[in-house]
Amino acid sequence: MELKKWTKCAGIRAIKTIAQTAIATIGTSAVMGDVNWIAVGSASLLAGILSILTSIVGLPEAKKESKEEK
């Protein structure tokens, strides 16, 4: 698998994960009455890092994209 394809797919997956984590953290904080932006940012960043690390093991999107190009 090419590095460029992997990077693109892993980046898209990480951005989605960061957005989902931010939305969930903001929603939970808003219910409690106070949004802690530092906690939102750190949780979202950690989720993004974990997404990239998980993508090292395997990335189905990149394999699927490669098959579609052939």
C-alpha cells in the first residue's frame, strides 16, 4: 500500500475521530453546565493520536481505495 494513500485515509479517519470526540465531550460538558475547553481539546487530540496508531495495524479504506483504482 502506498504511503500517500495510507496517509490520506488515516488522516480522514483521524479527523472524523477528533470531531466525534469533541462533539461528545462538548455535549457531556454542556449537560453538566460548563464546557472545559482544555479537556475537550486534550481528549480530542488523544483520540486523533490513537486513531493514527490504530491505523498502523490496518486501514480497510486504503485497501478498498486501491482496488477501486485498478
